[in-house]
Amino acid sequence: MKTLLSVDKLTKKFEHTLAVDDIGFEIGEGRCVALLGPNGAGKTTTIRMLTGLLQPTSGSIQFLGMRQNQDRREWIGYLPQTPAFYGWMTGREFLIFTGQLCGLSAKDSALRGEELLTRVGISSAGKRKISGYSGGMKQRLGLAQALIHRPKLLVLDEPVSALDPIGRREVMSLIAEIKSETTVLFSTHVLHDAEELCDDILIMREGCLAISGPLTSIREANRQSILSLELEGDNYSQQWLAGWLKRVPKDFKIISESSSGARIIVQDLHTARNALLKEIAEYEIRVAKLEVGYTTLEDLFLKVVTAP
Ligand SMILES: Nc1ncnc2c1ncn2[C@@H]1O[C@H](COP(=O)(O)OP(=O)(O)O)[C@@H](O)[C@H]1O
Ligand SMILES: [Mg+2]
């Protein structure tokens, strides 16, 4: 895989905050990368440094194959977290305006603008003023704006966070289409959005990169067996459960428990399940449900972002 962007020891200190703390990663050409993390993790700060809007305190950002002294913005299309539009412009005028800002001629901007309005599915609204657009339409126009100069890397900061469920769905499917044409980096605080779109994932927490790599290998590497037990609500069974949970082997990790059930991560599923079944039979416990499952990316994400 050809590397498009290489980031090394990137750090940003604001006066009182270490917003980005020594992070490094690579983005491969053609990949769709999710930058995932809770609010305040440092996603926007990272993105603003990549786009050149913010000067890093230290570290390097390298676009491979870029000529020396070439303006990075030629390669990057950027949709900020809270984009601003001139409400009095029409969608079409806005694209002609941004196209010209990117160095296209008036004629090329108009042609490309028209093409993109269709591409993002708002061509019929092209003649209308942006002030009348819905959130989803504005976000599509923002995507068109970011694509106007055919960037190698499309950078989207929380592209769907401010949208209602319908707008969200529309913009998600649009990004899913666009990602086959160009390399995409998008940030989100919603794991599900990352899982739906990305090939690679970067999980940030408190300025640091907690986990990074291809989504599938992260999912594989963090898959652990879970035993999930539910009992009928009788006192005897509940008492047994409370006692049993106190004396489970060391390699059992209780992830949730109630008076009539528990979810437990186990290392050796076969042995653990047999031991549990033996107890259940011996004590004649009334089991409502015993299930084997696996930890999900959600479990991992929660662990990463809530770990002390
Ligand atoms: N311009 C700034 N001045 C001071 N602190 C900032 C500035 N921008 C961001 N921060 C702080 O840096 C941290 C990371 O913020 P941000 O990159 O916006 O996170 P995210 O986008 O993941 O929500 C936060 O603690 C935030 O308050
Ligand atoms: Mg942000």
C-alpha cells in the first residue's frame, strides 16, 4: 500500500492544554480512515494541523510525493466541524466562488460546480439561496466545496454529528460513495459511524493515540470470549449467583452483573463453560439463559475511553 501521508511525533500545546500529545500514524492512498474519540480528545486539533490551519508545537506532517514548497492545500479538501456559508449566495454561486479561490478559472469552476451539485444530489437546489438549505443539504454543499479542486485527501471533521437522523443517513451514504474515489480522513465520536465507513481506525484519548490500525485486525486482536448468564428470579438462584461471583477464578473478568445475571470475559471458554455448567447442575440452579458471545469493538472503545 502506498503511503499518502505520514505523521510523526505530532504535538500541540495550547497555553494550559496538551491537546495533541506525540502522535504518529500513516494514511495509505485510497484508504478511508476514521479518527475516533470522545469530545476533547484532540481530533479537531489534529485535523487543523494536518490541513495547515494550525502550527504544530512539534513533530512532522509529510505528504509523500509532494513537491518542495508546494501548497499543501492543493492536495487537501477540507470540511470543518462547523462550516460557515454565505447564506445570501446560491449553492451554485458558492461553488464557483470556492473553485476560483482554489485557482480554477470562472468557467472551470462553473462546470465543476455543476458536476458536483449533481454528484452530491442537490442540483435542483443549486439556484436557491443557501440560507434556505437544510442541515443535510448544507453538509452536501460542504462536501462539494471540499472536492472542487480534486484533492488527493478529503478531510471531514465530524461530518454527520450535527445532523438529524435523515441527514445523517444521506451524508453517510454520500461519503461511502466518495471514499471509492479519493482518500478520506474523517473524525467522529460515534463508533458506529467509524465501523460503517472506515478501513483504518485511529482512536484518540486525551491527546494520545490509544489504538490504530486496520479495523478488521483490531477487531480480531481484541476479540475475547464472553459468557453471559441469566437466571430465573428465585431467591435461591440469586443467592448462589452472588456467592459464585465472589469466588470465580482469577481469569474471569466480570464486565456487568445484576441480582439475576452476569456477563463475564473468560480466557479459556471451554474450561470456563464446563466449570459453570457443573456448578449449575450440582446446585440445581434455575438458568433462564446461558450464552457464549464475543467482545465487540464497542467494548474495546468503551474500555479505551473510560480507562482511568
Ligand atoms: N484554540 C484553543 N485554545 C486552547 N485550548 C484548545 C484550543 N482548541 C482546542 N483546545 C483544547 O484542546 C483539547 C482538544 O480539543 P479538540 O481538538 O477540539 O478535541 P475534539 O475535536 O476531539 O473534541 C480540548 O481540551 C480543548 O479544550
Ligand atoms: Mg472536534
